Amino acid sequence: MKRTYLTLTALLLVGSFTTINAQTKSKKKAAQKTPVVAPALTAVDSASYSFGFKIAQGLKADGVTSLNYAMLSKAMEDVFKGDSSLLTDEQASNAIGSFLQAATKAKFSEAIASNEKFLAENKVKAGIKETASGLQYEVLTEGTGAKPKAEDFVTVHYKGSLLNGKQFDSSYDRGEPINLQLNRVIPGWTEGVQLMSVGSKYKFYIPYKLGYGENGAGQDIPPYSTLIFEVELIKIGQ
């Protein structure tokens, strides 16, 4: 979950704002509303509104479009007044996680469909193989050396990109390979590099479930992304 909202400490809306009734300038012009004028706010009013404002911004960025504001208000009142809560901490955490996951999936529904379509079409192309997990790969160069195990360290050169062609990482660009342990990387790498012999170069098409999942990674890899990696296995060991 990208953000934790267990400290929701303010209403999304606090009710001290009023609107000025629309005034008609003339019978020939449509009625126009004058700007909303906020009354003077106390420090608590300002902080309360700001808490709600910032919380709503974060939730909206995660794909949440609305909430039951009455229940949100009740939860905060229960906590501040020390009343019995409707849910335990664990239940609340699970509810938030499930809700945000569903909201994010809905937000990226078009991207998910596009990625699934690509993988379905790609796996039937000449030279593409698919494992039981859904990992797809293409042999660019077949080596003759040993194959690593999951707990092994390996030295590799690689570059990674998204389906739109955007490159998000490359050891080639940095000018040196990287040494890493296979059981400490994304599942698609752990499985895929074990298929390779030293001296091989493979191209992997990694579904989001074997990559960075529903959360993505940083600013460069969106949630539910299929990843394309070209990997060259240089050696096994540190």
C-alpha cells in the first residue's frame, strides 16, 4: 500500500463555509454566482480543513473517488472520544489495503488490459517461450557455461524498459555490470536468470505479478506494468 491512512484525523469537509445566493444582473443574462467567501477560521478550523484536504488529495491520487463521509466522521469521533470502535486495528488495516488495491486496479484498468493483450499476442510469436508462471523469454545468444541457482550471486549486464519503449534502467549506460543475489530480486528475474547459461543473453517479458506488482516502483515503473529486460549473464559468484 503506497500510503497509510490509519491516522485520518480530520473530516474531508468541515462545515463553516457558506455560499452567497446567486444574483441576477438583468433579465437578459443568466444568473451568476458570486465567489464563495469563507468566514474567519479559527486555528482548529484551519487545521481540520487542511487535514481533510491533504488526506483527500492523497486518496484521490491513489484512485479513490469517494468515501462514506458519515462513517469517516464517526470513526474520528469514536477515536477522539474514546468510544468503542466498529473494527479492530487489524481489520481496519485490512479494509484499507483491500479498498486501495481495488481503487488502484480500477484506475489502471486500461493499462492492465493493454499489458494482458500484449502478453497474449507475444507468446505465440516465433522464438518466444513461456514458463508455467507466465514468464516469457527469448534466447538472443545461447551460452555454454553453467546455470545459476536461486541462492547464487551472479554478474549481469542488463537494460529494462516498459511496453511503450521507455527505458527505466541500464547497466550498459552506467558502464559496468552489476553483481546481485538471485533470490533478492523480482520473481521474474529469479526464475528467468536460472534458465540461462553463463555467456547467454536473453530477453524477458515479465508480467506485473512477477515484477513490481500492483504498486509499481518509484516514478518510472507504474503499477501493473509488464517489464521487458535484456539480460546478459557474465558469471556466477561474487
